[in-house]
Amino acid sequence: MNAEAHYTDEELVAGLSENGGFNDIVLYIYKQFSSAVVATITYNGGSQEDGEDVFQETVVSFIETVRRGKFRGEASVKTFLTVIARNIWMNELRKRQRSGYREKVYESTRDYRDPDISNYISERETKQEFRRMLEKLGEPCNKILLLFYYENLSMKEMLDQLPYENEQVVRNKKYKCLQQLIGIFKDNPGISEKFIKKSKSS
Amino acid sequence: MSQINFKLLTGHLDGELQPAEREAVERQIRENDEWNEEWSNIQRSVEAIRHSGLYGHVGAIRKQYDALQAVDNVASRTPVRSIVRNLYRIAAFVLLIAGSASVYQYMATNPASIYNQQYAAYSLGSNRGSADASAIEEAYRNGDWKKAAEAYGRWGKYDTKHCFLAGMAQMELKQYKDAAIKFTQVLAYNREHSDNYFRDEAEFYLAMSYLATGEVSLAVPLLKKIRAESNHLFQQRVARLSVVEMNILEFKER
């Protein structure tokens, strides 16, 4: 990607839907939109790190929304990102019991309202718990499942990155790791309920 | 649920079943509560994995962005640079159309050629080592790249030197994107802790990893930064690369 390259909203959405050029597009989103979002968060009581964390979660939410075909393009990408980020931060403030800041943020989000915006909030909490579940798995299960289900690598390709003797060992290990993860979810019924609600709403 | 049925469900998820098996599994999911619930559990788990993968992926790009910002901060302290850069761009353009030698240079300059010209394996100097060298170091010294990278992966905690060596081992294994993440981690850690340990090495080899993956817009600013720092460990090596070549790389990216 050229440092001065410019993407239209349509190009951004199209690029995030497929893997080619994904890194360049996410980097472009960071270059274009992160400073404004981080500034909004710091203006509303957050630290620089809070702002950067919120923006990372915002970008992840946006990509997932696009990949599910739920980004309708009624608002610009910038507006969409800003609204998600503000709502994530508002929810974080709620958790931190700082209602004064919350009201201020709420006032500034009136320019654009998405009827589904509350979904991002409940989804975010569910996803945070998802990540904690994965962390509980530890290495190498975490890596094996990511290589297969996120990187979409074949068993042969995975073998190059793992300390196992052959593809069958990797296959067995992957199977056991998935079972282990499902066991963790079963031990956390609260997450199950949130997931079921989310599945029904999406 | 029995192991056999669970294997059928995961086989269905992974697209490994024959049409008849697939149809039978789909029917069970529709009609059998136990199958339906387990299928739901599997889908939820895979969604969690994909989300976690995406979160980590965006996190790695966030670190790259942070590293680029640090480069920009250095650049902004030398305002004359942008004028010089523009002049060089013009020079690159003139060279491009001037004659066959320039045309040849233009044709021959690409990320791979610059990578081949600049890259040299990192050798672990004795001053960096310790009496009880770690397994990672030992594997690295022996040129056992896979073992070095795996040892760091198993280690599970951050350490600047070993993170860098694991990244170098991945460079040798041609796992450039994983290597870039390691170098970015070194730079991010140094920045957070106001440290310079392995900073120069990480910057240079991060640029190399970007060249290897054709990410010119990330590689060239780093190379220019290294070239501009007279006390950078890799300044002399990068100085062998002409600014015209770097500009040709950028020009071709447009």
C-alpha cells in the first residue's frame, strides 16, 4: 500500500470482506480514524491507552459487522466507527461508575443513531469473555485452533509451525483442543446464554 | 455425546464429510436436541476462536501503526526532509526516463532485490551471550531455526533478546509475518519501557520482513529512518542502498 493511498468507503468495506490487502486496509483505517477516536475518548475522561484499546475493539467490531454483511452503508465508515467507539466507551464508563462522563458522551452521539447499536455493546462483552475463554486454553491449543480456524491453514501447513511429528498428531491435537474449549464454555453457562441471544439477534 | 458423533459434527464443521454423511448429520442437528445443542457449542467455540484471531491480528497491526508513528515523530524533527524527499522523487523520475541505465535500474529495483541486497543472517555475538545460554539461544547458534522459534513459542513469556531471536529464526524459516510481529513486539516493549535493547536490530529486520512480504510502504520509512540516524547499528548497511532506489520502490507502489 502506498502511504498516500486513499480508499473510498466502498473500497474499505470490500477490502475487509476478503483477505487480500487486509493488513493495508486496517492500517489505513488506523491512519485515518484512530487519532480522532482516541482524542474523543481522552476528552471524555479516558487515558491514551483507553482510547487505543477502544479503537482496537471498534475496528474488530467493524470488521465483524462488515463480514456478516451487516454494514448497510447508511452512515459513513468514519461515523460508524465513531458511534461504535463512543458506545464502547460509554459502556466502559458505566462499568467504572462515572455517570457524569457518561452523560457527556451520550449527548455527543446524537448526530447518528443506529437502532442496532445496543448489539455492539452486549456483543463486545460476550467477545471479551470469548477471549478470556481462549486464554484459559493456553498454548499450544490456542495456537492450533487459531492456525486452523482463523488462519485457515491445512494440517500440512500447520505442521511447519508446530512441534509435532506428523499431520495425524496435529489433527488429533486439534480435535482434543476443540473439545477442551467446548468444555470451558459448558462450565460457563452465562456465556452460553449471551451467545444464544446474540445468535438469535443476528 | 459419544466421541463418534462428536467427530461427525466436527467433520461437518470442517467440511470433511461425504455428501451422505453430511446429509445425515444435518438431519440429526435439525431433529435431535442433543445434536443441536452440541452443534451450537461447536459453532460458538469456533466463533470465539475466529474473534480471538481477528482481535490479535488487529492488535498486531495496531503495533505496526505505533511503530510507524514513532518513525513519523523522528521525521517531523527534520523538516527539511520532505523537501529533500520531493527533490529525490523528481530525481528518480528524471532517472527513470533519462537512459537505459536508469531504465535498467528502475526495472531491476523491487522489494525482493532490495531484500536480497540488504539481508544478512543475524549472528549472535559473544558479548550478547551468557554462560548458561538458553535453549533458544543454543538452537539459534546451531542454526536450528525451527527449534529456536518453537522454544520461544513454548516459553510463553516475553523477553526482548529471545523475542528478537525467535523473530530472526522465523525470518530464516521465511515466516516473515510472524517475524514482523516479534520485531514489532520488541519495538513496542522498548518504547513502553524507554529502552533501546535490540531496538536497532529489530528496526532493521522489521524493514527486511516488510520487504520480504512486499509491504513497501512500511519498509521504506523504516529504512529511511535507519539511514538518517548516524549512530544506528545498521546505518552503514542501509546507506549502501541509494535513496533513488528507495524512491523507485515507492514510485512503483503507486
